[in-house]
Amino acid sequence: MKNVIILGSSSGFGRATAIKLAEEGFNIFGVHLDFGKNKEKAEELADELRTKGVFVKFYNSNAADDFNRVDIIKDIESELQGLENKKINVLIHSLAFGALGPLIHEDATKQLTRKKMDMTLNVMANSLLYWSQDLFHSNLFAENARIFALTSAGSGGVMMNYGGISVAKCALEAYVRQLAVELAPYKITCNALMPGTTDTPAGNVIPGFKQMLNFAKQINPYKRNTEPTDIANVIALLSDEKSYWITGQIIGVDGGEDIVHFVPDDNDIN
């Protein structure tokens, strides 16, 4: 059985991917940060995954904290000793926590501060590098391991109040390219997936997101929004060792949403 670490495992893309990979026979190590009812939902998800006959361990912890990361990796290494496969085959970075707001505002107290920018970059971009480094030096990556990061179309465009996250997504994509080159000698690939507009808890905190969903649905050739399961299916597909020649790429997974630049009439697409 293969093993996967999912950073951001309790909701959205991470949750859907955990379910899909468990169905594919992956043991699941998930890191999430939840409280109250969301914590209960994460525990329920872990129990659901175990019914699929795989090993599951969730860590309710800030994955972007250096001390937490070190402790979690040590614990994962210990848990792997009790499993037949003692290596990590897939690492998924699906952390979606960043500061929203303008970069410039006449009232300086309303614009993003250095602290908020640093936090956003650390959680949504830098943490991919630090997890990759620590797993590499712990010798936990399997041969032909796969690394996936979740980016967004906001990395290449401008949206009000999204500037901090846009910067972080640009950095994330740069890390993906660099890691792909530097890990190639070890047969480890690294790619980013760019979903279409998707109804997730993280997306819904963006001002005007409902309008974005409606517009994306209109222009999408399939007349629907991207769903977390669409991304999970692609990750499962690309986790296969036969995908070894795909690395360093920003892969659009949006049903063609990005290629349509007009609002089609109902008769345009059957």
C-alpha cells in the first residue's frame, strides 16, 4: 500500500483527495487545523477513511509551524515502521489560509501588513518547501514519489482583496518549478494543479465569491463549476508511477473554464 501526506486534509480539495486516495488503497496521513464542529467533522472523516481498510492518522496542528512540522514528521516516521511500506509516495500541499485585503489603501490600517503578508507567504507557499526539505532529509520519500501543490488562477491575474494570496500562489508555482528540477535526480516529481472556480470553504471567504461561481458556471463548457472530486481524480491519476515524465508543470483542471473568454448563449453548447 502507498502512503500519502495531505497538508490541509479536512475540507475542500484535501478532503476529497483523502477520500479518493483511500479508495485507491493509500494510507492517509493528514494535517489540518480545526476547532469546534470543524474538528469533529475532521475526526468523522478520519473514521470514514478507516472503513476503507487503510491506515489513517490525522494531526490537528498548524502545518506551517516549524516545530509542529518537525514533530509530525518524526511521528509519521515512527508510524511508518509499523506499515509494510515505510516511505511516503505522495505529498499534497492544499493549505488555504491567507490574509485578504488591499495592498494599498488610503487608510493604512486597512491594507495588508508585513505580518499578514509574511503569514500568507509562509502558509501558502514556503511551507511546501520546508515539508519537502524535511521529508527529503529524513529519507522518507519513496522512489518515484509525487509532490502536488494546489494553486489558483489568481496567480496570473488581479482580483480585489486577493493580492496577498496572489503573491503567495506565484511563489508556490516558483517553488514547484524549482523543486521539480532539483528533485529530478531522485526521481521525485513536483507539479501544481490549478482548479477552476470551486465552491470550497476557503473560496467562500473571498468577497464576491458567489458571483465568481455563477460567472464561471456560465462560461464553463460543461455548464458547471469545478468540484473537489475533479481535482481528487486527477491527483489519483497523476500519482501513478507512469506519470514520471510530467514535472514542473502548472496543470489546469477546470473543464476548459480558462479557455473561454465570453459568456456563451444557452444554444452554444449542447
